Amino acid sequence: MNNGEDFVLHEIITKNTLPEYEAFIDAHPKGHFMQSSMWGRVKDNWIWEAVAVRDDEGKIKGALSVLIRRLPVLNDTLMYGCRGPVCDMHDENTIRELLTGVRELAKKYRSYTLKLDPDIEAGDLSFLSIMDKLGFRRSFGGKNFEGIQPRFVFRLDVEGKTEDEVMEIFHSKTRYNIRLAERKGVGVRVCGKEMLDDFSKIMLETGVRDGFVTRPKAYFEKMLDVLGGHARLYMAFLDEKPIAGTLAIWFGDKVWYLYGASSNEYRNVMPNYLLQWNMIRWAIEKKCRIYDFRGVSGDLSEDNPLYGLYRFKKGFNGKFCEFAGEFDYVLNPTVNFVVSKGTAAFRNARRAVFLRRHKNAGKPQE
């Protein structure tokens, strides 16, 4: 318990305090599914730990979970607090005490750095000042998708709105394309794991077309198993043939569009617009505050290859948000220097191998 207004104590979350932690994360405006222990079970090749700070009444006022992964060669570990912390982002004392708790975990797991990419916009100077004061190094990356999580997103405010009111927000062309898909006979259904073979095949087709590395079927299967009612696989059909799909996650007051895939052959019937509309309807049904379209490029020039993705999501008239970026709290400078030099090269090599393997004659393969 606190002994003064400016003195707080941290605690490591245990099995006994986990339900309280989850309730706090779920209810807080900064809550995020990637801060939940459910996400730790999806990422079961990492170790999941969490820290909490309590107020004078003994209630949790701040929390931060981290995923911990050992380096392949060294005996050191990386700690990653995706979209954390969850607290009043201007409460320096709470953030400081959460960091003290993470440093305690870092000793246990021999961590060389803590990486955060918090849910805070780039223009929040007060938060940036706190992070600087606490010793974090801020990194921006590029304007595309160089970071672990997207730095630029679209978010749609759906709080207290009906479906008709939300539809009215969209650009007229977007409304037209949603209705066009319906007129062309496209149907959207919430599906189970029985459709993951089709979703994975279409996802691979999309990855080859757009030049990104895709997840295997087993990963999506694990997500549906672990997240249960928090995750939905939406599939679009034309004459009962699956032509596109998306995977969405609901947690707290938000729904996120996490993955999307579309066949090259049927993009003219606009299934992606109808899929987005169905996920947005889920956010309305759950009385959410935000529907999150996730990543777009921050380079808004029309000659950017990613401009089409920006234009598609912009048509739903959400708010274009730039997050503050990634923050590193370096615990072992020598190891951090060595790892940082090799990470970018590894990612580029992995992407090149993926494209070379699957792009024979421009045709996706099993």
C-alpha cells in the first residue's frame, strides 16, 4: 500500500492477481489485446510476465505486460511491452514504478533491453518528456511498416452510434462499393477453423502480390483457439467460393482489423469493403468506442506503392493517427548494439527468401 501521494509500489502479477489485472486492462481506455495474457498464450514461444501499480485504495492504477524472448546465440533476452503501458500516460510516478518492476524482471531473465510502442500519439509532448526523463531512447523508423507495430493507423469513432450513423460517415464512394459488393452477390459470414485452409491460401496469394511475409495456418488456428469469442474470422463468398477474408479482434472498447487477404481474381466485386463494414458492425454491436483499421503508410505521396491501402482505409473517414513510435530502455548497451545491427539485415533477408520461394512465375504455391 502507498505511504504517500508520490510513492507507489509495484508488484509482479501472479496467478492469484491475474483476474484483477485482466479486468483492469479490459476496462481501461488504453487497454489493448496485446497487453492481455491471452496474447501471451498466442505468443507461446515467448515468456509472458506483467507488472502492476496500485493506488492508495489498493486498486490497480497502472499495468504493463512484457513478452520475453531469449536470443538464439547469447543467453540474454529481449523484453517487449507491446502497446503498453496501460495507465494515465501523464502519470510519471506510475510509469516510473512500472519501469522499476520491469527492471526487477530484467534481472531475473537477463534482459538487455525493454522495448515499448505505446498507444500514444506523436504530438503528446508531455508523455515524450516523461519517457525522455526516465531514460528511454525514441526511434521512429521509416514512414512505412519498418517497426514491429504500425506507427500510422486509421481509427474510426463508433461510440454511441447506430449502423446508419456510422455508414453516413463514410465517403460516398466507399458506401457505393459496399452496396456494389452486395449487389454483385458477395456474402460475408463469420467462420470457424474449417475455413482456415482457404483463408491461408488467399493470404499467401496476397503476400506474394503485395510483397510481405505471411503467417502459416497454424498461427491463425492458435489465435482462434486462444482468443475464442474475442476473435472472428470473416470470409467473403461469391457463389459459395471463398474470395477474401479478414481476422478481427475485440477487446475492451475496441475492435481491431488484424489480418486481411483477397484473391487476385475477384477484387472487382469489392469484397474488402463489405468485409470492413461487417467488422465495423461488430464494433457497434459490442458498443465499442473505436474501430481500428490498423496500419497505413505515413508517406502519403500518390507514387508510394502503399498509397492504395491508405486511400482504401481513408474512404471510411476514420482519424489518421501517428503513434509516438518505439521506445527502448537499454539495460546492456554492448548486447543491444550487437543485436540492433543484425535485426534489420535479418528482416530484409527473411522477406527476400519468402518472395523468392513463393513467386515462381508470379504464382503462389503451397
